[in-house]
Amino acid sequence: HRHGADNITSGERINLIVWARNSAYRGAAAFGNVKIKQVEKELGVPDKLCLSKSNDRDYEEKMKLFVPGTRKRKTPKLIF
């Protein structure tokens, strides 16, 4: 999942972290009885609003897919 957050230029950001509780699952995973789901490869291009320079390792790569200064995606070049 991608979760966007704009850079702040003044003031402060307060984050709220919510933890789900499922002791049966966590207990099983801790002992290797349940395989932890691997992160699935992303299909398609993410929305530019959800890209975060601070949190996405592929930020620079994904930003190349957009027209600079806009939220529009670049048109892919077709090779014949």
C-alpha cells in the first residue's frame, strides 16, 4: 500500500497509528505456523498524490512516469 503525505513547510505533523489486535494470528506467526504474506508487486502506475519522497524507495523512478509540475501521466512511447 502507498500512503501519501505532503511535505510540510511550517507547523508540525501529528500521526495517529492504529494497531489491529489478533493475538491468535500473531501468536501463530511468531512460531512460524502461519506464513507472513509477501508484499505483492504493484500493478500499474500509482497516483502521484500517493508518492512520498520520504517513504517510497522507488519515488524517483515513479516520478519519471509523470509530466513535471502536473499529476498527468506521460504517454508511453509506442515502438513499432
